[in-house]
Amino acid sequence: MSGTASRLRVGPGRVDLRLVFPATACWASAGLVVAAPGDAAATAIVLGAVAVVTLAWAVGHGAVRHVNQRAGGPSWPARLPGTVAVCCAAAALAGLAVAVQAPARYPDGVRTVIAEHEKVTARLTVASSAVPGPRAAFGGAPQLRFRATLTALEDERSYAPAPTSAETVGTGRTGLVVPVVVFARVAESPPRIGEEIRVSGTLVATDPGDAAAALLFARDAAEVLSPAPWWLAWANDLRAGFAAASGTLPGDGAALLPGLAIGDTSAVSEDLDSAMKLSSLSHLTAVSGANCAIVLALALLAAAALGLGRLWRIGAGLAVLGGFVILVTPEPSVVRAAAMATAVLVSGSMGRPGRGLSALALATLCLLIGDPWLSRSYGFALSVLATLGLLLFAAPLGRRLALWLPRPVATVLAIPLAAQLACQPVLVLLSPTLPGYGVPANLLAGPAAPLATIVGLAGCLLAPFLPWLATALIWLAWLPATWIAAVARTSAGLPGSSLPWLGGPAGVLLTVVCTAAVLGLLLHRTPLVLRILSAGLVCVTVGCTLGTLVGTGLGRAAVFPADWQIAACDIGQGDAVLVRDGDRVALVDVGPDPALLTRCLDTLGIDTVDLLVLTHYDLDHVGGLDAVIGQVGTALVGVPENAEDASLHTRLAEGGAEVREAARGDSGALGGLSWQILWPVRGSPLMQTGNPGSVTILFDGAGIRSVFLGDLNEEAQDALLAAGPIGQVDVVKVAHHGSRDQSSALYAHLRASVGLISVGADNGYGHPTLSLLEVLASTGTAVVRTDQEGLAVVAPTAGTSAVGQTSTGETTPGAAGRAALRVWTERIDNTPVGGTRVGSVGGSG
């Protein structure tokens, strides 16, 4: 085998793919196996056996030769068996890595706690910087999200007040290494990387392929048990000092600078983050692989200037690289860049200069074997693909563009174009859109990033020793950071900044084909027939995209059925659902962002909300309130948890709304629709606030019977069902974006025709979960998801029987069995689903 590998030479100008194929096989294997870790061992055995058999066959048939006299090495057929054997071996290693690591990620004790919904106290080691969560937006005690490793767990039922030291509680489950994402309130300062903390809360399982094995929702502030070790503490101090110094600067540059210099994105607001994404500049929001390359290059130049030998220079480079990774935190793109740089340095120390593509493939292979769950990380995929695009396409694109542009301009333009083309197939999975100004924005903002990184990092490192000089450097770095933010906001605000595109696997396939067509047009030596076909495909795609944009913008409201009764807005991870009868409109929750809600209301032609229901006070349900202040007639709200929640009532009242706390038994009318509040129970000491206290409302009449469950958890759903029969409904707004914390008994009782799931793409929580989708499937409920279908409206079908009412108050199907509904969405074709008909809008596919 080694002989075969050594003979796989490539000629001048050709691409060395010897390590690319095994890395790709390893990635594909890891991506599949992490979703079914129980099959990992069997997969590894089968793939390993295939590798051995293939290699034995190749040796027995003379396909593997240590000597080959032909120039250029053995032919492709002779190399194929060895290549297949190596790819199968790499894929087997990925399966073996999952088989070894999976039991520790999800041990039986943790499974039991999750299955029984136990309240637990957990000991954790913080693994990432904390990012502000929803509550920070209202000025209360901040809720933070951060990654951690769960090291000990104890049932709260047998938990006595724990000592403040870090010793292990004897009755708890200890020795754990479970990766979790923590949502916790912090009273004074956020947890720091490496600290050991204790929190009490509830564990919720994620999907098997998720990087975290569980989510921990803490009820109280985190208690610090022990500080970070010295080799992490220095970086924590530097990050905190730099963030504080940057926070004194004005504008968006102050929020963006810590991310550019040291990877701290906690100050980046949601609207700035959205602008960076729309303008394809999100890779500049935080430290990327390019930053690693800059820092390493400076370290090697400094070592050479000091006259150090080759080995000393390489050692110094590796030391600086390790320190930089610790300082900026090991995000996937940083780890990829560091592993690739290490491969290049090590090969250089052996007198074999590393090639970029081989180093990238080797780094990818090693990282995936070390952590197979990286295979499903969008950040890791985008980092690898962007680097791949630069290595393969930047130089030839630069040469081709130089035929029409000055060479310096062509070279600079080729870099973002190559990265954009390589990354776009993955980007459409995150959001089925194309950035209209991505390449120009990168062309304008890209040159400023290295200056912000280098100068900002220098200011960070000098702050403890020369604070006056550090302050000057931080101000200097603020200038390019402000420029980058200005470019992002300007390009995001231009017309056509986000062009519609086909989503899902079909969108990925179309993107790959179009990318190949663009490259076929731009690169040299493409056959004439292929150039003509590529030009035709590009023209057709551009025409369809522009037609979709115009059609969606101008014709969507006209295409929607005039008698639509329910509309689920596409507002990301949050809820905003409209109910209408004629010109009377109700809005259940307002989503996380006023801009997104405003866009939805404008699309549907809504300018007045007669009835507003705020189910509870999480940001993803009340963050968009500014979009309707002054337009609300009556507001039904839940019990406020604190002064910040109560201030929302004041703002609504000042805007002219009548504000009422809602509870079971309240009722009213919305045009020809009647409504009644089903939950919570007024005066009960239980489940009045938060998710369990979500205001639940039922609408009936005009052909559709619907219920909106807010974020009720399983316990609250069971209590709602026990409070009295609800009966069959036509539409249910599924609780909590499709989390797994659901009552199958409630959905079986409701027997809805359509289940609306308001959920954001790539939401990080695994919503909607497979278990919830299985529950809906078992009840015959057709699923409509805003992350896949976009804006969705529901209308009754004329001439069909709706749900009837019996004398006992229990609802039963009418003559047709269920109300026949029409569901129109933005992104899917006309397809009969259960008792519904799903339609497409705007020609988007």
C-alpha cells in the first residue's frame, strides 16, 4: 500500500488528490454514523473488512506495484483498488471513533435523568465564552449560552446543599464527559473558559448528530467552584480586558472589534449579525482561519529576523499558534486552520514542503477522526470549503479575470469569488437565498480585516503591560472594524441584497451545478460546447431568480387565497402567527425581531392588530413588539415574571392598547370567530409563568378550528388536557417550535389536520425533533414548518364540512371527516398531504 501511495505522483499543474479522497470518505462516514452511533462499531468492522479485502485483491492481481517505469506513475485503473482501500480504511476509522466516543457522550445515567425529566444539579467545566441570551435584551439578569463539559450529575430529589468546594458529591453520578450547551442566568459576571461551575436545572436531549449531547436549562445563577487553570486563565484575563476596553468605543466598530481580533462575539447585536450574514461577511464577525495564517506568518518572520534555525522557527511558530488558539478559543474554523498550519510546519521540518491541498485534507482527516461530530458543523464545513476554493480556484480565476481587469484588481477579486463559489452549496442549507452583493462587499471589507486583526491583537497583548499604547492601538483597530460594519450595513440595506433560492437538497444540487457552470465560463481551456451549455444555464438561472424575486415581491399577496384565515410568519426561531376573519386580525406572539415581523405584516397587507396575544415573555415571542406598538386594540398577556416583563404592558398601553392578563375562561369574538383562553388557570399556584404558563388560545368558526400552544411543556400540556376536553381541531400551532418535551396524549386528543411549526433554520436546538414529528405523524397531522416552507397561510376549502360540535361539548369530525384545508407556502410545490393541499407561491419552487 505504501508503495502505491508513493507512486501516485502528479504532473506540473495537476492537482494532488491522494489525501482528498480519504478525507472525503471519512467525512461522509462520520456524518452518517454520528446520527446512528449504535451502528458505529458494525460500520467500522464492515468498512475495515472491505478495505482489507480490496487491498488483498489488489496485491493478488498485481494492481499494487512498488516500481512503475512509466512517466507519471501508474494509470488510474491500477490506482483504483488502492484508493478504494484507503478510503474504506479512513471511513472505518471515523466509525471506530464514534463507537469509542459515543458511550461517554451519552451514558446511561444521563439518559435516565433526561427520560424522567428530573431536576438535577450538575457540575460543569466551561468550554466556551458565554454569549448573551434573550433576557439581556430587557435589561434584567442576563441569560447566557455557552458550551461546557458535564463532569458530575446528581438527582435533585436526594440533593442536600452542596459544599462550595469542588469535591465530588458521593451520591452523584461522577466521572462524566458529556458535552452540553448551557442556558443560565448569571448574576455578576459570565463563566470563564476552564472554570468549574455548579448549576441546577433540567437536561434535554439533542438529536444524535448534534455536537452537544444535551441542553441544560439552568434555573439559577451559576456557582463557580474553582477557577480556570493557569494555562487558560491568562487568556481569560486578556479577553476580558480587551472586551472592556473595546466597549468604551463608539458604534458598530466597538461591537465588531473583539470578534475580529480575539473571537469574542458577545457584543455583536442581532441586527449587526444579520447585516454581516446578508452581506456574506459573517466570516469576519469572529476569528477565522485567515487570522491564524496571519499570526503564524508574523511569528515565523519574527523568528527568522532573530536568526533562529529552522527547527527553532518551527517550534516558535507552533508555540505561538497554540497560544493564539487558546486566546481566541478553539472554534471549528480556528482549529481547522491550526491543524493545517501544523501539518505544513511538521512536513517542512522533515524537509518535505507541504502542499496546501494535501495539508488541508490531512488536517480535515485528523480532526474528523478526533471529533467525528465536526462532520455536521456548518462552521467547520464552511472553513474547509472556503480554503478549498482558495487553493483550487483563486489563482486560475485571477488569471482569467486579468484578461478584462487590471491584474491587481483581478487577483483581489478572485479571492472572495473563489471562496463564495465553494461555500455557496452549504450556505443555501443555512438560508435558501443568494447574497446579492457578497463578492463586492468582501472586496471592500476584506482588506480591512487583517489590519483590525493584527492591530487589535497587539492591543490585546500589550494591555497588561503598556495600557497607554494598547489604548492607542485599540482605537486604531477600531477604524477598520467600523469600516467593515459600515460595508455590511450598507450592502445589506440595498435592494436585492438577499435573492430567493431553492432550499434543501435540491437547492444544494442546483447550486453545485450552477457553480460548475460559472467556473466553466471563467476558467481557461473549457470546451466550446460546455461553455455554451454553461452560459445557457447561468442565463436561465439568473432569469428565474430575478423573476422569482419580482414575482414574490409583487404578486405574493395576490396569489395567497383571499379567504386565508391563519398565517405563520417566517421569522426564524420564534412565534408570530396571525388569525383573521375579514378585516379583523389577531396576532399570537410577535417573534424575536421587529424587522422580520414588519416584513411579514407588509406582505400580508396587515396594518392593524385587533387582538394581540403574548403567550409568555421569552425574547423569541416578544422581541418584535416594536413592530406593532400603536397598532394594537386589545392585548392579552400572561403573568409577568419581573419588572422588565411588566414594562411591556406599559408600552402597549401607552400605544393605545387595552392590556389584560388572560386566564382560562376568558372569551371573546374576532369578527365571525369566537375565541377562548384555555390556559393558564387563574389563581393556581402552579404553572403561571414561563413556558409552562404560556397563554393558550382557541379560535373557532369560519371553517377552521385552531389552537395555539405557545411554549407549553409536556407537564403543562397534560395539565391543560386534564383541565377539560378541547376536542378535535383543524390546525394546531405546535408548542415550543417542535421540541421533544411534548404530550403525545394532547396531540392524539386534538387530531389536527395541520400542525404549524414556527422554527428557525439551523436553530441549534434540534427543533423540530424527530420524536415530535413522529407524534404528529401518528395522529395524521400534516406538518408545515416555517424553516422549510417559509411564510405559510391556511384557508378553508369551499363547500366542505368543518369540524362539528356535539351536545356534550366534545368536538367530532363533520361529514368529510376533517375540515378540508388549503395550505399555501413560499417554498414547496402543490402536493396533497393528508387532509390538506399544499401550494407554492411566487414561483420559488
